[in-house]
Amino acid sequence: MGNCLCKNTASHNGRNSSYNTRSSSMAMAKNSYDHPLDLTTQAEPPPQFKFPTLPHIDKLVLEILGVIGLLVDSEQEPPPAMLKLHNIADKEDGWIQVVSSMVNVIPMFNPLGASVITLMLDDCPLPSKDSVLRLSQVFQLSQDHKKTKISATQQRNICVVLGCIAERLAGPSSIAILSDATLDFLLSNLEEDVDPHVILFSLIALEKFAQTSENKITIKNRLLKKDPNPLLSLEKWANQTKYVQRQVGFSAQWCLDNLFLIEGRDYSHNTVDLTGINVMLNTKDVSEYLKISPNGLEARCDAYSFESVRCTFQVDEGVWYYETLIITSGVMQIGWATKDSTFLNHEGYGIGDDQFSLAFDGCRRLIWHNARSERVFNIPCWREGDILGCLLDLNKQEIIFSINGAPLKTCKQLFEKARSGFFAAASFMSFQQCLFNFGNVPFKYPPKDRTFQTFNDHATLNPEEKIVLPRHLFLKELRKFSVREDSCELCFDRKATVKLLPCDHRGFCQECSKQLIECPMCRAPIQEMSIDSNANST
Amino acid sequence: MAALPRRIIKETQRLMQEPVPGISAVPDETNARYFHVIVTGPEDSPFEGGLFKLELFLPEDYPMSAPKVRFITKIYHPNIDRLGRICLDILKDKWSPALQIRTVLLSIQALLSAPNPDDPLANDVAELWKINESEAIRNAKEWTRRYAMDN
């Protein structure tokens, strides 16, 4: 998907293949137009102040917001409004107007709002540093923002835009963009009396700026100068039942463990209470950008890719049930998968997108299997606080999802290819979060029509396996590795024992050789593989 | 994260210890499969003096499949389109698992020295490159100045 297709001149204008190049965000992109979303969003008064832009651009932005939830096929043409927007944004003035429009008109409570901003920015041409600096002048960023007339929604949207730009322009440009005014704006938002949506996306923007190490140091120092460090009070929100605050808490804690470390503060994985937790999200079986809470039960994605994870416990027979607390109401695909299901996060494929997994997305109300979706009628979109129940009955070969105890239709299609080896699994679009209950606390809506087992009663994890290590610590461990002299030239994992014929090139292990069609060194077709008699036998 | 293959660890170590002249490739702190790359524009090319930022990602089945590489800095080049995608055979059908991050980046640097308008990705650029090379080169220099000499 989205390849260069050099050999295929028919699609060589770059446009039709470009739509999902950066894969990212295009998680939402699978399968044909569908019925409109029931986005019962809370009504918001129009902002008092609007950044200068043009009505027809506002209209295009809203049109894309409306249509994007219905776009579910990555092979599909992008909506015409997207192309128009791309062309407008190709000129510097146009780019600034497009961004201003998004800030003005994307509503706070649309579950796809924030991700659609990132999606549109990702599709627009990359701005120059000058355009971005001009943009921050338009926004007049500073810490006095609270006193100005722009609404919380606009502030939230500005933070989303800043985060997106920081990520795309990581490096010297990102340093230039993080001006004092921008930094003041973002840091002054980290106060408990600010709208929690604004706090949340300010934190995320800071995290994205910190991808450039010079920025990370700047931000960290500024945070340390504030006494007390605002992240320390925000991280206490991690267990809140108000779901926006809870996201703030999760993000603040993640930042403290991963990015803006404070001397003397113990890592969360050292202080968290794991008593009674026998199953977790598997930190060795997760795509690279998903964030997992220190207790291994809550996950969040702030990347623009479609991030996935499986749990640590496998089931092969019987009847099993787990629940998920929906913390954000956007696109997540939650359900069941075997190990054969692959996480192609950058291509926008996740759980439910191959033959070995089945998932429910309660935002678009679609049941996913093999990258095809089936619409579930007569239910509302899921909301923050809903409980998704996931029942797997291997005796009857059925999967039944339920929302707050009300079962959806029975699914059987997964069992055509998969009979055993199932894991709880989920995929997350950007800015989505949920909490898993594998049975360490009582279920809210246990199935009543059949007896079932829970993972937590049958699984065990040793203390080491329970540690959710921040990635910088994990990578530090990895770098200490070294490889043996006689290891395979391709994987460096196994011993080199194979010689390719007729070209006689050697230095490969059996596993790698099996995947080869031609010699990696000389491209000669491989007719035969022999055991390399020169390789030491030990 | 899925366990990181030794191959990637080994390549990363070597990139750090023996960097390639004119190329910097630094793994992301939170994702060892993602590299922040900066390539300097080769001498005697219209890209001379520019610093070009790229992203490089090693897919799950690397090295059996090629790294995904993309220019982030805008560049006027017949084999690189406006989204930064690169038309280079070793990134597609001519990939070999014996190639590495460093060899890929060297090939990209070479592509800057020797644009190939006969196998274009950016058609309008390639067109001009064929019809009026000196104007195309002027454009390339202008874009380099505008987008790749920020700092």
C-alpha cells in the first residue's frame, strides 16, 4: 500500500498512491463508505473570536471531519475535500488559513476531532519553518492566553497542531518553533484550573517537542524551575474517574517516567502495587509507540500510527471473558487475536484487520475481521465510562461483544482460520485510551447465560515479568548486548551454518536462508543450500 | 515492544561508533526501529550546503524487507516526490538483506549527486529536468536554500 509504484506509470502522478504513505492516522481507512456516524456531540457555542480564515476553507475542514469516520478502506480514494485542502495548503498563506480554520471549527467533543486535525496536517504539504513561525504570531501564543478571548476548544486545537508540527519537523526546526512564547503557552496550561482537555494536549505537545533532545532539556529545565513541578500534582489524577482528568494523569505520569525525569522521584514501576495482578498487557508483544501503565492494564496511544497490543495469557479451550473500560470514545478495535495476527501499525492495520483476529470498534460501531467491517445497528456510539465485554466461547466457537451488559450479535467468522491460541488484544488510534480488567477486580457485567473463566484466576507472572520498564531504560539494557563472531550476517541471532549454491556465499543461518530466493551478496538465484563445512561445529 | 533483533542493535552500535561522513542517523529514544536522519547535500550538486532531514523506519521483518525511508525536508528532485517518498530500486524490488541502513543512506546521498529524470517519481520536476536542466537545477538550488538551510 502507498508504495512508490515506480514501475507502474499509470499511478505515477504521486497523488493516488500518496494518501496513506505515512500509514499513520490512516487506521481509520479501511472499507467503503458507510452510514453516517452518530456523533451526538455536545453543542458548543461558536467561539467569540475567530482567527482570520475563509468560509470555504472552514467548510472543507468540516466536510472532512464529517466524512472521515466513514472512510474505512485504505485502498480507497481520499475524499475530494482532502485534495482541495491539500492544494490550498500548498501555498504558505493557504497553509496558515487551513490551520486557522481547523483551530476555529473542529469541535472539542467530537471523538475524532483531535485525530482529524493530525490527519489533515499530515496530508498537507510540510510547512517551512517560516510558515510555522508566522503561525505562532497569528496565534499570539503566550502565557496570558487565559485572559484572552480564545475559547478552550481553540486552545486545545492549537495544542494539537503544535504537537503535530513538532513531530513532523523534529530537529532544528522544532527547536526554532519552540520559542519562549510557545513554551510559556504550553507550560502555563499545566495548571489544575485550566480546562483538562487543554492540559492534556499541552502535555502531548510538550512530549512531541521533546522528541528533539535539545527541546527536551529546555522543557525539563523549565519544569524543574516551577516549584512544585506541575507534573507531580497532575500525575495524581491517573486514577480519577473523570475520564479527561484520568488521561491527564496517565500522560503526566508517562512524561515523568520517560521524558522529564526528576531526581529523587522513584520510577512508577518501582512504586506501583501489583498485588493480585496475574495478567497484563504484554510489553514484549506490543507495537512500538503504545504507552502502557505501570500496572500493565491501561494503554494509551498518542502516536499517529495504529498501535496494537496482546495480553500475556493465552487460552486454547473453554469459555473466557474480560472487560474494557472505555476512557476515550474514539476509534479503538478491541477483541481477540492469535499470535499469527500481525501489528502493521504504520500501515494502519491492527486487531480485526487480518484472518487471525476479530475486534469491535464502538466509535464507528463496526465489527472487524480480516480488514472487513460489519456494521452493528441500533446501538449508540460508545462513550467514556462504557464497559465493553469480550466473551470467547471456544466450545461453541462464538465471540460475543457486549456494551454495558447488552450483547451484540454473535460472531463466528474468526474460527475459520483460528481454533486455539487466543489472546485479548486491542488497537488504538491516536489519543485513545482504555483500561483492561482481566479479572483482578470484579466484572461489571459478567455474562449470565454461560459459565466462564477469567484469565486472572488461571495465569501467573513472575515478579520480573510484571515490570513495565520505561523504554529508555529498556533500550539502555539492549545496547549492552554483543554478538558472536560466527553469527549469521543477516540476523546476528543464530550461528552461520549455511552455504548457498552455486554462488558459494556463506555466513547465513538456516532460518534466514529459508527466506531467501536469491543470494543477498550477489543476487544469484539459489539452487541449493548446503551445510557450510567451514563453520565450526560446537 | 517486540524484542529488538540483534541485527538492529548491531547496526545501531556501528552507526554510532563509525558514522558515515555526511550522514547522521540517530535512533529515536523511545523507538529503536525509527531513526532520525540528516544527510548533507553532496558537493557539486544543486543540494550542496543543504541539510536534509529524513526518517527511516525498520519494519517488523527487516532485514528481509527494506527500510522505509522518507525525506522530511522539502527537496526539488525528480526521484523524490512532494511527500518525500523516494524512488530508489534498492528500497523496492532490488532490496537485499545484506544491505544495511548505512548502505541505504549512502545510496540516497548518491541519488542527490545523480538525479535520474528517466525514472521519475515527481513528474513535473522530471519533465523540467529533461527539457530545461539549468532551470531545474536553479529550482533545486532555490529549494535547498529555502528549505534545507534553516540553521
